Amino acid sequence: MVFQNNSLGDETENNNLIKETELKPLPELYKQKENCCGCTACYAICPVQAIVMELDEEGFLYPVINSEKCIRCYKCLSVCVFKIDQAAKGYYK
Ligand code: SF4
Ligand code: SF4
């Protein structure tokens, strides 16, 4: 009985998560390369491994978000020292 209740709860939680994901924008980790130093903090904090670090043509690492995996928790923005402007927009607390 308890197991069934937990299952229903998980389903409701998953439905809420999908709705939330549809409403929120994908985080923007950088617009220009000078706004990212490739520190990998966003990559490390992501709870669902939605970020990969990819080499650019000069051999520097930059984060790329998989939009299908991203749950829009914005933890990646909260750890990035370059994202003060996005904090001001209320994308994360
Ligand atoms: S935390 Fe910020 S500076 Fe560091 S890799 Fe991610 S986007 Fe770039
Ligand atoms: S918003 Fe959350 S899930 Fe999406 S890339 Fe950032 S840390 Fe990962």
C-alpha cells in the first residue's frame, strides 16, 4: 500500500517537473567567449549531467547544455561568477 502511494507521488512529481520545464527558459551559460573561462563549475554542479564541456577550434573548453536533459534548476547559473546579470533577472535565487 505504501509502495503504491509512493508511486503515485512520484508520478505527480514528474508531471509537475515536465510542466515546469516547459515554462522556464534554457539557461544561457555565455553569450560571448569572454564571458566564460571554462572553469567547469556549471558542469560539476549539474544534477542531471545535462552539460558537456566541448573543445572549441582553439582547444579551449566551453559548456554546452543538452536541452532535453536540462530540468531548468539553474544551479549552473548560481555557481558561475559571470552570471550576475541573469541573477538580477530572477532566473535563480
Ligand atoms: S561556470 Fe561559468 S565560467 Fe565556468 S564553465 Fe560554466 S559558464 Fe563558463
Ligand atoms: S539548469 Fe540545472 S539541469 Fe539545466 S544545465 Fe543548469 S544545472 Fe543542469
